[in-house]
Amino acid sequence: MTSPMSGAGPGRDQAHGRGPSLAAAAVELSAVVNALAVTSLTGGRTPGFRRLGVGAEQIERNLATAVEPVTRRSVWSIQPIIHFDPVDISRTTNARSVERGLSMLTITTERTLRLNPLISSEKPDLQVGPAQFQCILADETTAVVAGPLSEHGFSTAWLTTRSDVVDRVRSLWHETLARSRPAVPEGTSPPFTPRQCLVARRLVVGTKDAAIARELGVSLRTIAAEISHLVTQLGVPNRAAASLALRGGTQISEVSTHAPYLRSVHEP
């Protein structure tokens, strides 16, 4: 979700924190979205604003079928937390967008790097910054925004072309991007290779080493070496702890400040 920012970014005062606070802008945007969502759910008219889905699976499926195919230029996303999911279907949608030449960029928080060790290797477009509202901006004209939880506690997403929402999302995006940095610094490599990421995902779901080796067409020794690299980079003592760390388990908070993969994305 990269962007040519010529003429579209915030002014110098805003970029250096002297403009309206991001927190205040995020709260204001959330209030507007929640009010529209309540109106829609109680039978009121909300032109240009409708519910896209309820729950992660339905939302991802509808993004793939109703939003991605009609997007022509750019997909910019603010995701405060991106949890690790070994079977994340959004990876397929994102790959299709990249193949179509869309400009792709995602901003997340520092916490995501600790909860999701593979994220900076699997999303080379990733930026780290003060992401405070969950949203996607497509072609700078359409937004997908997080709304109130459903009555059963599931997340909801809303699709909108309304200027009172899209303008706020666009402004929040540019201001957040101005205060962000690449997760992988320029001139450095991601901490894990594509093959190591695939091995990690198979490890988490309990796939046997021999099955991983057959899938990749490599030897068991190669798979053992890849798992050894994962263990070392995650800063954990063994493969079981690596699996827990990849899931964002409790041990990641204990080792994260010492893990080589985090140092690699923090150091210039």
C-alpha cells in the first residue's frame, strides 16, 4: 500500500505533532462511524454507508469479493494490531492486489512486531507508527472502517463513500503516515525469508517436518536448519517456545526485547 505523497501530506506543524492530535482525530472519526452504524442498525437511512461484514472471516471474504476487484489504484490501511493467523486468507487478497499493480501500504503499531514476528517479513510495505483507528482507504475515495462490536461480540466493518467519513479517514491516514517509519529499514533485509515464513506457519499448526519437506521439495536437514533459524531469531530456547512466540503467546513478551528479529527491524 505505498503512495506517491506529492502534495497530499499534512503540513509541517501537523507532521511534527503541533497540529490536531491523532488520538483526538481517531476518537472523532470513531464517533461519526458509530453514530452512522447505530442509525443503520435501527432502520435509519445512511446513504453511502453500509455494513460490509460481521466477524473476521465474513469481513475478509467480502473485502476480497466486493472491494478488491473494483479498486484501481491504491489500498492504504491502518491496522493498530495485526495478529498472527497461520491460515490468513487476506494474504491471498493482498497478493492479488500486488499482482494487479495496486499501490499498497499498511501502518501498524510497535506492539504488532512483538505479537506477530513474521509480519515485517511477509509485508514488505509495512510501516510502524501511531496507528489508532482500524480502517482501509481504497483509491482515496472509498473507506472500510471498524464499527461497534456486534451483539455477540464480533467485530464489524462498514463500507462507505460518504465524504464526512472518507475525508476524515484520508486526513488521519496522511497524518499517521507522516509520523511512521518502515518496519524494515531501507538497505536491510527482512528477518525471515519466504521459505522460513512458510515453515513457521506449518510449525504452528503442527505439520510434521517430513510433510513440510515434501511440500517444499527439500530435505529434512534443510527444514531442521530453518526451524533452528526461527528459534534463534525469536530468541527462544526450543521449537515449542518458537510456536508459542509465533502465536503471540506469553513468552514473546519476556524475550521480545532481546530477540534478533526485533533488533533487525529497529536498528538502522
